[in-house]
Amino acid sequence: MLWLTYRQHRMQLLVTVAALIVVGTLLLVNGSSAASSRDPAAHFRDLYTYLSWLQVVPVAIGVFWGAPLLANEYERGTTKLAWTQSVSRFRWLGTKLGFLAVLATLAGLAFGAMMQRWLEVFPTNRGDTSFTNRFDNPALFAMTGVAPGAWWLLGFVLGTAAGALVRKTLPAIAVTIAVTVGLMIGVTNVRDLYAEPQLVTVGSGGQDPGGRVVEMVRDATGEITALKILPQDWYWRFQWTEAAILIGFAILLAGVAAVAVRRRS
Amino acid sequence: MTESAIVEATGLGKRYRRTWALRDCSLSIPTGRVVALVGPNGAGKTTFLHLAVGLLDATLGSVSIKGATAFLAQDKPLYTGFTIAEMLKFGKRLNPGWDDEFALKRIDSLQLPLKHKVGKLSGGQRAQVALTLALAKRPDLLVLDEPLANLDPLARHEVMRGLMEAVAETGMTVLLSSHVVSDLENTCDWLIVLNGGRVQVSGDIDELVAGHRILTGPAEEADSVSRRVPIVEDTRSGRQATLFARTEPVPLSPQWSERPVSLEQMVLAYLRRPDSASLPRPTLATA
């Protein structure tokens, strides 16, 4: 079954590996020249313009890995071939889904680690850092740490579940794009709610609160008395929260796919 | 009488939304037979076969198969991007009883190069590869859904010959569906006629053919004849009546003539009259 899964999907796997190598090379070249440059921000901007598009990779994983996984088999009638061998439907789906889910997650984690290493080149202690900051910049948050692993996994499982329900490749792709993009926008908007922000009273010194300001608290006269902030060192806490939410969702969708495949009608 | 059944269906029914694709289907198929499942398009043949091999769940009743089964679906699905060698590897990896030697020998005798992509084969070659995949599982029962559909006459012959060779070699039971009766005339020995989702005929072909006659005689005497023998089809034209009767030779008045029927004539007579049936009488064992 592992061989079959690899053989059926090796094109997607090879393209993904090649893309990771290309992105990694770009990051390496850009990062090493930025490290020795007087104006690293320019180097950052050069690459970031394109890199920010990589946020949509989970959608691509859903479209190229997930949606065709079952929809293409239903469409071509090869489910009738696969399900009449001496391997149960459950094992068939489990191997396909499990093997590729692990690979999608690993690929996402590798991408996150590469992005992470690249960002470390850029100093965070001078000028406006919110742009290069992996916590404050929502695009970077989703492309660093464990979040990309979870997002790529979710994209894949969502595409698979769409294929299992719709049973046609093109409509499954459409559903995958719509739902994944919707989820990405939705999750980005609720991300600040993962934890109750810390209340920091504004002192006379006006020192750096050390985090992202989400709300300003004013007194009756309109004077700012306190700030609600999300401290920078909550990055990992937020990363794991997001990963947990996405993985939970992916497990749910895997269940949906399994129920859809078990239906014999 | 002591032939054991390899397929046994009791009260089998399948409903899609509001329409019944198959209804009240009870039959048993004896081991070692080559069974023709015949019926017009939409009669429920594919539904019955899919229920038998477990691709569908029955709405009512049940069907069971004793032994290992191989299935060849109507469109002969194969992974088009695979080579023939990879298709065989698929069979090997997914089936513990796989006979690799047999598979390689059969592909070789068909003069198909193992490196060829399945998607580039002709319809007949594709059918042969799909059949090889099914046969190399060494099944006790081979189920084929319209194996000859979309094949040219030469390919039909080749596929059928390959199938019959395998049957002769292994003695497996074969259940194949078709809507072309002439394809089955010399190959099958058991007939099931399915019409409008119901089983109309099920039995040994030789016995069935021997058990039917076409009686021709004056129309005014036809009613008295049809009271004596079961009539499948009754055609009157002016003064003459043609009765398609399910009967052994019967004594008739000299104005009547009787002639034997062919398999095709018999199937057509039943298909034209969906309300008549020729089923084995219930035996005590299955009561």
C-alpha cells in the first residue's frame, strides 16, 4: 500500500520537494548577503514581496495533493479496482491519507524551519520591526514555527475530505480553495484571541511594553492609562495553540473522509 | 442436485432514492459454473454484481460468496499512468494469493511489453491486462461486468478465449453479465435473466433450452393448449397462434407443430414478457 501511495502521488511529492529546495536556496542566498549588508531591510523587502505569496501553499497542497486523492479515483472508476483487492477500504484510505498527511506536515515543518532561520538574520532591535517580526506580522506567523506544518496538513486533509464528499476533481478543487482561503482569513482574524492580553499600566518613562498592543485603555479624560498587550515571548504559546486548533480540525475532516469512503452506495 | 452454491442471494434488494434497481432477488449459483447474467440495459445487472462483490450495501436481504473473489468492473479501470509491470506489482502488493508467475506468463503470451503505459493500450489490450490482474489473484469466483462491451469482434473473441482457457485450467466459477446473448451461447452453462430489477430465469442452460418449445397452430385451439402448459409468450396473428411454452414434449392435435428453441429466442421471449418467470421450484433445503 505504501508503494502504491507513493507511485500514485510521486509527481506531487517530487514537485513539492523541488519547490522546497528552490525556496531554501533563495532564502539561503538572500539571508547570507543580508547578514553582511549594511541595509538588511532592503534585502528583506526584495524577497518578502514574493515570499508573502507562500502563505497560500496550504491551498496548493489541498488542490494538488488532497482534492485529487479520492476524487480522481472516484471519477476514473479506479475505486472499483482498489476496493476489490484483498485490502480493506479502511486500510486503503488510512495508508493513503496517513502517509501523505505525515509527508505534508514534514514538508510544512521544513518550510517553517527554513523561514525561521532566514528571519534570524534580520535584527529586531532597531527601527520598525513589526514587519520582520514573526509574531506581529500575521503572514510570517503562519510561515514560521510549527504553524506551516499544521496548515499544510489541514490543506491536504481538507482537499481529501472535499474529494471524498464531492467525488469529482474539479468541484473538489473549487471547494478546497474556497474553504481553505476562508479558514486562513478567519484564523488570522481570531489569532489575537488565543490568550487574554496582559494589562500594562503606562508609566512616566514610557518604556517599550515588549509586545503587540491590541487595545489602549483610556480614563474619563481620554488619557491613555494602560495598554493591553500580547508579549513577544508568547510566540510559541500562540504557535502551539494554532497548531492544536488546525490539527483538531484536520482530524475531524479525516473522520469525514473515512465516513464518506465507507458509504457503499 | 448436490452442487454446492458459491453465490447465494436471499431477498436481495437495492434502492437508489425512490427507485428500486434490484428487487426481491433470490438465487444461488452452483460452484464450477460459467454463469451468464443477462438482461437489458438498466435491468440491475451491475447493481447485482456490485452488491455481490461488496462495492455496494444492500437495502434489503443479503448476498454471500464462499471463497476468494476477483472482480472486473465494466469500464476496466486501471491506473492509466502505470506501466503494465507496475499494474502487476499493484496486484502483487494488494493480494496475498497473487500468482506472479502466471501473470507474467499471461502478459508475455499476449505479447504486451511490461514497460508499456496502461493508458496507451488499445481497448482489447487493456481488457486483457485487467483480466490478467483478476485471474492472477487465483480466485474461486471471477465476476465480470460486461467484459466484452466496447471491444471489437476480434478482441471479444480473444478475451473470451483467454477467459475460457483459465476456466478450463482452474475450474473456477465465473459470473459474467452481458446484454448480448450471442456472446455467451457457447461459453456459459448457467443462465440468469434479470429484467426490471427482478430475476426472471435462473437455471442450467441446456435444461432450460430443452424445457422450452415453440408451438404453432390454429388460434381457436390456443386457449385450450395454454390451459395445459405454461406459456411464456402468446402471439396471435389472424388464425394462427404461436405459443412460446415452458414444457416438455406434449401430445398435441395434428394441426399443431412444435419446434425447439435457441438460447437467444428463449431469452428474448422472457425479456418481452417481464411478468413470466422460470425459476427453480423451492426445495426443502432452502425452505
